[in-house]
Amino acid sequence: MAKHFYFSFFALLFLTALHNSYAQHEFLIGDALPDAPELTARGTYGVGVQTINLVNKNQLDVLSIKDGKGKMYDRPITIEVWYPALVPDGVEEIETYTQVLGRNGTEDRPVIPFTFNGRALRDAVAIKDNGKYPLVILSHGYVGSRFLFTYLGENLASKGYVVVSIDHTDSTYKDAANFTSTLANRSLDQLFVLNELDRLSAAGSGSFLTGLVDTDNTGLIGYSMGGYGGLNTCGAGYSSGALGFFKTMTGGSDALNKRGMDSEAYKNSIDPRIKAFVALAPWGMANGIWDANGLAGLKTPTLFVAGSEDDISGYEKGIKAIYEGAVNSDRYLLTYINARHNVAPNPPASATMKPGLHIDEYLRYADSVWDMRRINNVNQHFITAFLGIHLKDADYQEYLNVEPDANTGNWKGFKPRTSIGMELLHSTPAID
């Protein structure tokens, strides 16, 4: 009996150790593939993760608008925060995230939870002896969630950033509502979160973020509708046509006017703390959201990322047109040739591949030509270089000063035979 007990006990310890080793070394979302470019690799910091529930008080409830008028409410905003952290020896740097399938602005697709793993430690102790870290804000599309690009949040935190990903109320897989709420609130949510991180990092806030965040060095990353809002946040005011479109959709509301290019209040809202912007497949140009005057208002250094066959935001008349029209920004355009709209999300989890599910559950994450893990790695590489230059004064310019055509095989940081199928354009600002 004793022998059997000791055998079982040590067998359990062995299996536990084996499981832990496997969990540490199996491929997880965000890990580097063998052909990943150089700056994909994680940094030297351990990564902690925490959830914070915020409330933006006394906001217009766009969904309540009737005959041009709406009620005020306290708008809830949940954020996920990744940050440099202490990971004790022998403790797994593994976090299980819960995402959901389902709702896409309709009630006929049930919300179904699923889980996936990433490389972070929940509630880990933040490292504060290296000074404050630049802030990076992630803003998802319609629909999406704060867990849409964990591969990027974890990776940047390991390189010495505090990364905050927003759940945009009325725009997530759980609570998708009328599109007007997303149109009106996206840039407002981004600015609110920036101000809240400034508050939470201040002395006496009682938050684990106290003394951790340098909000004066902020990068904003927006995907699809997050890019739509981010462009506006960074200086591209909406056109009169966009304001009219919103007014028609809401039965007469002028609520979006305060984000229009002709609004003095809008011009005064452009926040100098945002030093760099990454626009992943930004939506709106093909729908007349900006005119030449609005695009000229974007002066923040910007990295655009697109698929050449984007059928949601459009490419030639959409994302590339924004790139070409943002004449006062130092800007880049990274294009995945033949990719469609999904140039930002995590790869599809196994839960999205079950028989009987709506195909869009899979296509929210997948591209029909590109391996999403490959796109994730390339994004990590170029975003590391771009943010490093603008937020950390890092000497990464050589990774962006490459020939436009990747098929030459000479892109800095790419392994032999792996720089293929992409294009990187660069334009300097018309003004200083």
C-alpha cells in the first residue's frame, strides 16, 4: 500500500512537471514561428495581466436617440492591461482568456464562450524600478473585443510597454448594438481611456498602475472601426458628408458634429500625448468619412497595415487612399498581397472550426490566403520597430528603410527566402 502511494505520488509529480513543461513549450498565440522576422521575438520582461472596469460618466446614450435627441448615461468600459512584471521561478507564465462566439449585431447567433491560452501571468507584480513605460492603447473593430489581439498586447508588454486593450461598449461580440453607437463613441472611448490611464498612474490613485505609465509617450493601435476612431483621435476630422450620414441614421442627431473637421472643439481635442498611430485596415474612406481637408489634419506618424484585397474597408479607394491623402504625416503602408480585411486579429481558435457554426465565426479571425500566425509575427516585427522609434527613441529605422517590394528578398530582419508577398511604402510629410 505504501509503495503504491509513493509510486502514485511521484507519478503525479512527474506528470505535473511534464504538463508544465509542455504548456511552456507548446505553440501558443503570439509565439514566433521558425520563419518569424527578427523583432517578432519577445522582450526580456515577464508579462502581467489585469482587468479594470471603468465608467465614463454622463455620456450621450446614442442608442436612446429619438427625433434627434438622446438620454445621458454612465458608459461602462472594460480594459485589459498587460505590463512588465515579475514572474517567479517555477510559475507558469500562462493565462487562459475567455472569448465568445456569436452575436454580430443580431439576436439569432447565440453567445458561446470559448477559451485560449496566452503568455502572461494574471495579477503579477509590476516591475517599477526601471522608470515609467510608454503606453500603448489597442482598439478593436465592430464587432470585436479586448482579447482580439492578445498576441500583440503580450508581445509589446514584454518589450517594456504598458498595453491597454479596450472593450468598446455596444461593439463587442457580447453586446453588439446599432452601428451608430460605434460611429459616435470610438474616438471618445480612446481619449477617455488615455485620460483614465493618466489618472490611474498618478500618485495616490491606489492602482497597481501608480508610477508605471508614461502617458506623455502614447501609441494608439486601431483595427477596422478602431482605425476609424484612431484616425479621428489623431487629427483626421470627419467630413460634412460623414456628419450628414450620422444625422440621417439617428433621425436628426448632431452628436457627431463635435468630431468634424470644422469644429473648433474637435481641433482642441487633438492630444499631443499620442506620439504614434498604427492603423490596421481602418474603415471609412470608401464610405466618404474623410475628405482631403480631414486627411490633411493627420500629423501623427502613422503605420498603415492592409490587405490588398480588403473587401470591408477597401484598399485602393479605402486604406491606400487614406495613406496617400494623409499628406502631413510621416507614414508607412504595409500591404499583405492578396489578404483581405483580417490583418490584425489572433488566429482562429479550434472553437471557431466546429461543424455547424456560421462561417463568419471562423472568418472573423482567418484569412483565406495568409496564415494568421505569420501575419501576427510580421505585425509584431514592424510594430515593434515603428513604436520603438517614436516612443523609445530606439535605433530601428533600418527595419523600415527597406525596398518597397518584399519579393526582392532583402528586407532587414527577415530570414532568407521569407520576405515575400508584401509591400512597404513610405511617404514623408508635406510640412514639418
